[in-house]
Amino acid sequence: METHGPLGVIWVSVGLGCFYIALIWINSLLGLMITPLFTLLGTRLFDMMKGKSRKPVSPPAV
């Protein structure tokens, strides 16, 4: 079995730690950014299936 000593173990552990922190960060960002898109799309699809039509919003009176 080949060994690279304590410095190699520390280097690999720092690398893996950074990798997993980046993985958690990107997954939480994806959840925060993509979830509203699916929610809006799902709401629109459910409204269309129920037969509700979207009324155009008139501009506010000045």
C-alpha cells in the first residue's frame, strides 16, 4: 500500500471538504432558483385544467 504521509491526507481532506461545501451550495442555489419556476408553471397549468382564464390586468387609474 502506498502512502503519501500526513500532508497528503490533509491535502485530500481539504479538497474533499471544499468539494462537498460547493456541492451543498450549488444544490441549495438550484433549489432556490428553480422551485419558483416550477411553482409558477404548475399554478398556470392547474388553472388551465380547471378552466379558469387569466383576466388581463388593467393599468391603475392616475
